[in-house]
Amino acid sequence: NSVVKNRFVAEFQKVISLIFHYHYLWDKTDEKKRNGAAIDEHLAIIDALEARDEAAALAATRRHLKTSKTTLLSSLRYHDLV
């Protein structure tokens, strides 16, 4: 990424770092189940994008963000960070 002189890439890298940091903190209980659900949610987003179905892509993204938020908040409570 240091080779690419692009603001989008630089900002996206910051987001990726944040996501990896918080995933590291998450409770590992049911991790395989959560990862499977995340994969399914990501595939639903990709399928909607490939179909050029904006409404479905937005709905799938909202579902994924809701799931992610719930999991993150639950895990942060586990670590007494909330």
C-alpha cells in the first residue's frame, strides 16, 4: 500500500486496521459460527452488487452492519470496554 499514492487506499487501510484490531478483541466463543454468518452476509452483498440491485445491496449491507455492531458490542462488554 505504501507504493500507491492514493488517498482512498490510505484511508481504506486505516479502516481495515481498525476492523482487525477489534476482531482481535472479540470473544472467541462461537467464532466459527460468526465467521460463517459474516461470509454469508458478504456473499449476499456481492450477489446484489453483481445483479446491480441497489436496494438489495443496501439491505444486505445494513443487515451485515447490524450483525457486526451487535457482535462488537457484545464482545466489548466481555472485555469490560463498554
